[in-house]
Amino acid sequence: MKKAQTTHRIALLFNANKIYDRDIITGIGNYLLSTRVAWDLFLEEDFRARLNGIEHWDGDGIIADFDDPAVAETLAHCHLPVVAVGSSYEDTTFYPEKIPYIATDNAKVVQLAYDHLIGAGLPRFALYSLPENPNNRWAQEREHTFRKLLAADGLEGEIYRGLSTTALGWHEATERLQAWLASLPKPVGVIAVTDARARQLLQACVQANIPVPEQVAIVGIDNDPLTRTLTRIPITSVIQGAEEMGRTAAHLLHRMLLGARFPGTVIRVPPVGINVLESTDHQPLASPYVMRARHFIRQYACQGIKTEQVADYVGVSRSSLEEHFRRELGRTVHQEILRHKLEHAQALLAKNEVSNAEVAIRCGFTSVQYMYAVFRRELDCTPKEFQERLRAQADGSDVGLAGKPVTATGVGEFDASELADSSDSVVETAEMASDAMHASHAGGVSSTTKGTPGHTQGVAVHRSSQGASTLADLIKTAQSRA
């Protein structure tokens, strides 16, 4: 008779108010789903880590966040099998002596952000960190890596730790951050140690009328979707290998429950890649008017703004602004607005979470038909066909699109089913005529690249040059170094 599988009681000690911790927990869950492991998981109902009595917990094992000094101290002499998860450190004395440790590779995380800013053409660099205290030791490690990268390239950079985030100190913290940003020589690329800090940077730039990314390009760390919903300018962010860390931690604990031991083993997990969005879409510009105009357009293109409103914000006449745009960018202000609307639409279509009618509304198109017309003219496909291209790329397929007739105005024929979610039956001919007029005035310069959805911001993810290895490889390498 087959022996019944043993169920182990495992505690997960993480504060899952952070995307980093949530992704680690997701990785643990993915490991359980991919194996026959039977674990009874203990987490607090509000997903916070509370340590009262945990050292006396009647369980079988623990996976915990050792970036929290209180957790590390409490579990240092725990009699249960423990796997630690946290930040990597150059000083190996920061790691627990007898406990296996799964680390996000700080050096490679910061290197990826730094290399991206260099590739974007930024000549100067800065880092926005956190105040120095034991809970932020991982942030100080990222500062250390940043200094080493600059020194290796013979450069100097600014590091600003700012103030802790509190309700009472928020106004002062914002004023100090704006003053620091104003003092930086520009253009400058700024790495924030988290996406939360990156959002604060972006808000301070907006309030101080500092164009992003023309004068300040921003890279965050964590790729937090919540942060993206709270900013008008999407923030480029490094994607940590947190899910892989969770899977690796679960795999190690599984083996420890079967009798294996990994004292002092440290496994570093590299970042997955970098999600490149508008906050680092740096393009050197000579005209301060174009910089300010693009800063305004990035925030409000999908709110139905017109060229006159952009000119009013910049403080010049419409004709003068149009001349600056033609000289700097080779396109009109209207085309720049349309380009941002189209990019946002492509990003929403790639997620495939809302209807086409909702996409049109969110992106400021006056109707679904007008959005379809713009897609036809600029990308030579309908929104539905654009999604099919993305799926084909994801599947590694070379399947092409069936050709559809295009009229002399550039507006193609659509299937009726593709427009079924629209209550507006009137094609926006006035808008399309305006677009055509602006295109002719700009010398026929298209505002987007046709048929290249993989290059759309918010869709493509630039992968790290060194991806995460398999669990077996990581463990084997770590054991060989131990």
C-alpha cells in the first residue's frame, strides 16, 4: 500500500505590501503548483510579518525576508529549517552564517539601470536612495554599486537619500527633493532604489516643471504595476528576479525537509530585465520650448488636449511652437500628441484587459472608428490585427497578416465584428482630415514606425544579458563556492 504524502507546515514571513515580497511569494506558489509538494502555508491574514512567538512556532520550516533585521535576529538560532531571502552584499559578513540565503543580485540590478541610461545617451548620473538605517541596508548596498560603476568609468555622480516618507514630513521632503533636482546639471539620468522613490522623483519633476525625460530621465527598480497607475508618465523599471528567488527558496526548503543541508550557501539571482517606458525615452533637444511641450504632452495627450493648449502651457504662439517642432522633430505638435495616444493604445491592447471601446476612451480618441483609422494609417493594421501580431511574436510564429484593401485616404476596410463594441457609428472624418493636413505640412513624416509592435514602449521588455539560471545550476554553483 502506497504511503500517504506528508504535509509540512511552512511559515512565510514577508511584508507583502511591497511588490518585491509579493513576487517572492508568487515564486513559492509556482514551485508548489509545479511539484507534488504538500505544504500547509502560514501567512498572516493581512500578509504582514509578525514575529511574536514565531521562535516557538510548532511547524516544519520557514522562508523569511532577512532584509528585515528583526526577522534575521529572531531566526538566527531557530531549530527549524530556515531559508533566508534578501539583498546581496559585497561584504559577506552580512549573510547569516548557518542559513542558506537567496539574494537578489544588487550589482547586476544597478548595472542594468546604469547601462540603460548610458544607452539612452545621458551624460550625467545620480541616485535617489533612502535614509541610512539598518532596515535600508540593501539601499546603501545599491549606493555602493553605483559609486563603483561611476568610478570605473571615471565619472562623478550625485547621491541623495532624502527623508523618510511620512504624512507630517511630506511637504518638507518634496521641497528638498525639488531643490536637489534643480541643483543637478542637466540632462541627467537618475536611478531610484525602488519604484516608490522613482514615483516621488517624477512627482517632484512635474511640480517643478522639469521635463521628463528630456532633462531628467528616471529608472526605478521593482517594475511595480501599482506605481504605473499613479503616474501620467510611465516609469522605466528594472525587473528583479523575485519570482525565481521564491522558487529557489522553496526548492531548497523542500530538499532540507528531506534531510539535505546548505549551511552558509548564498545564491544570487540576476534581474529578469528592464521594462523600458517613457521616463527614459531621452532625446537630446536644443529647444527648451519643445522640451516643455513634450513634457506637457506626455502627461495630457490622452486627455484630449489640442495644439493651442500646448502652446499656452509653453508660453509661445502656436506658429512659433510648430516651427520649433518641425525643426527639432520633423513633425507637428498634433502629430506628437497623436503619437503618444497611439503608443498608449498599443500598450493597452498588448495587455488585452479591456475592450477596444474602452481603449479608445482611455487614449482620448473620439471614437473606436477614428482609432481604427489611425491604426490603419500609421501601423497598416487594425487594433485587432495588432494584437494578433503580438500573439504571433510571442508564439515565435512567422504568420503574416491577410492583406486588406486600403483606400486613397489610408483608411482600411474593417470587419463589422471588430467595431461591434462601439456605440458611435459616425467615422470621425474631420479628425482624419486634420491628421492628413498635419502630415502634409510635416512633409509626410509618419509619427510611428509601421508594423513594429515589438518596439512599442510598454510592450517590449529588454532582457538582462545574463538571465536567471535553472534551480539546479544555481544550487550547484553556490555549493561549489561554499
